[in-house]
Amino acid sequence: MTEIPRGAVARTARLASLPLGLAGRAALGLGKRVTGMAADVVSADVQRRTAEHLFSVLGQLKGGAMKMGQALSVFEAALPEDLAGPYRAALTKLQEAAPPLPAASVHNVLRESLGKDWRDRFKEFDDKPAAAASIGQVHRGVWADGRDVAVKVQYPGAGEALRADLNQLARFAGLFKAIQPGLDVKPLVQEIRDRVTEELDYELEASSQRAFAAAFDGDPDICVPQVLASSPRVLVTEWIEGVPLSTIIASGTVEERDAAGTRMALLHFSAPARAELLHADPHPGNFRMLPDGRLGVLDFGAVARLPGGHPEVIGRLTRLALAGDADAVLAGLQDEGFVKRDAKIDAAAVLAYIRPMLDPVAEPRFRFTRAWLRAEAGRLANPKSPAYVMSRQLNLPPSYMLTHRVTLGSIGVLCQLEAEAPYREIIEQWLPGFAEPKDVPKKPRRRKAE
């Protein structure tokens, strides 16, 4: 394979195999029921096979298909425990690996992007990719000045494949309910589709990474590699060596998990205040724990631009909800467009819907767990639950779509880590509006991006 399969017929055929495969497995399940096998065993078996088939196809196609799989991977912690193991194995493959692009194709992209003398810019260049993701792969090299570098090369045909896959996946959205009942992926597909152009432009990514690097320069907890060179399809940055977050999730100690969780929360809440940007791709493959204890952050293709930082209203409504002020919370949600002003809705019921989600910041310390996330997912997805009924009456304004998705994704990673940290203290410092007005801390001086 010299590039991503771009033919609409070929890619559509592979994606179309997903619902066809599900139909076959469902039929097999019916046959097993006839022979007396327990229904719950059949369901688990069908779900496991569906997950394996789904993520295998998504990974082979790269493009939007694999990006969708990576976006879903952060929600693995919400799966029932008896199904989480097989899913976790399939998802991990997506987070860190994909079929590689041949060396000749890589050289062609580098020649087109960095010039015919591209090799002169490197002392060394490894043709074997160190990592492969949804629209590009990363090679290790040594820059002319002796620095170890990561060279991100975009797959030929990535743009066409990304758009085609997302259009097709939108049609198959119902399939994902076979993996996680109650999961609605249509808004996720649409949000990813809306950001396609930005993620395909490595020069725009370089600009975002430079802003993050300047904001976190010298930070004791967060490390962002410096950008050395960029073009629309190639990005060269400093190489950072560390333990992948997926390894910490799989086999890290309690202390390592807690440290990673603390730094993930710091990144999420402090970046908008310091860089006016939010890292918007929080799957574990984008993070490393460095030997000095810092969290190394990779891949800035997806960012949310937040001029002025996190909206003050989010912190203020969170504080009011914890204080039990139902009327003020409802009024604030109406002002922001989460609730229509003419909707007949009970303030106390709205507060009852929101309040359990805020447990992580209700006390000085909190430990995220898979069990907690499963309970919340069950509460919100069960059609018989008051929370489910309430969710049908609420609206997510488009301006909040990306930050909402990123927050959910970050929570998913924290639950995979099962990390305990002083999350309340972190948002008191970094989330505008959360601290009591009389106790608002003085904001650290923001560094300007160079």
C-alpha cells in the first residue's frame, strides 16, 4: 500500500462491511439462542466481535475512519467491566499504531514539502515510523544541529479519505450502539467533520504548537516540544522521550496514575488561560510521562480557540450548582442557550440532573474510576431514568460542542487512569467564575506566544 485507499468504492465497501458483519453476528447469536446458550453470553460475544471488526476496519483505513475510532477510544472506561477487556485491546491498537506508509511514499512527501535537498536538513532519518495515526505517521530523526526530532508526515490522499469516511460513518451511526447502547455518535462525527480543514493543515498545527510551547515554556508540570520546521504536509518538532500514557493506564503504579491525572487536569484547565487554546484531542496516544515527572503533550492538530480563556459562566454555574442554587443555575443555562426560555422546566430537576456530574470537584480530592463513569453513563443513557428524560429537554449550543467533547474525553482518560488528584483546587485556580468572588486568586501573568 503506497497511500490511504482513496477510491470511494473501495473505502465504502470496507465501511459497508461493518453493518453487514453485525447482521451476520446477530444471526449467529439467534442460532446460539436456539441451541440454548444464555442470551447475555450471546450479547457479549456479538459485542466483542463487533468491536474487534469495527476497530480493525477503522485502523486499516486510517483517515476519518481511524480518527473516529480514536475519538471513541477515550470512552472505553464507560464500558461494562465484562466487555471492557476485549475492547481495551482493540482500542489500544488504534491509539498507538496503524499500518505504516512505505518509505518511498514518505520520501516523496518530504521532497515535495522540504525540497529536493531535504536529507541535508537531517543528520539521520529513520524510514521506519515510530508511530502512525489517523492522517499521518511520525518518524524519528536527528536534525542538522544534533537535536533528536519527530517528523510528522501526512498520508497522501488523507484529505479526500477523511471527508469520504466521515460522510459514510454518519450513515452508519446506529452501528455504534451495538458497542455502547445509548451512545449517539452523530454529533461527534459532525464535529470532527467541521474541523477537517484545520487538522489537515500542518502549518496551522505548527502555529498552535508554538503558542502552547511559549505558554508552557519552563513549566514544572507540562512539556510541549518546540517546532523546528513545517509545511502543509510535514511537521518537524523536538523529540520527547517518555512513557506513553497508555502504558501508565495498563500497568502504572497508583502514584504514576495520580501524577498523570493531575497533569492532565492542569493542561485542560490552564491552557485556555495561558495560551487561549485548548488541546482538543485527549486520547492517550498523545501524551507521555517524562522522566522528570512532566506530562509531554503531542499533536496539536485539533485545538479549540478560546479568546479570554474558559467562559466565566461555566465556572460560575458550576459553583452555583454545588451550592444548590437551582434557580440561578436554570437562569444561567437559559442565558447561554442550554435551555429555551419558554420551556416549562423545573429548576430542581435540572439541578438533580447536573449535580452528580460535579462530584469530582465537590470535595478537595476525588478519584476518578471506571465504576463511577459507568454509573454516570448508565444514569444518563437509561430511557427510564429522570436524567435521560431531562437530557431530552436540554440543548448543547454549537459554541460549546468542541469544549464539551474535549471535557468528556479528558474525563474518560482520567477514569482509565483511575487517578486521584485535588481537582477542585485546580479549577479554583484556573476556571474563571468558580472561586467565590471574594476569594478569586490573582491570575498568573500570561506569557505571550512568540
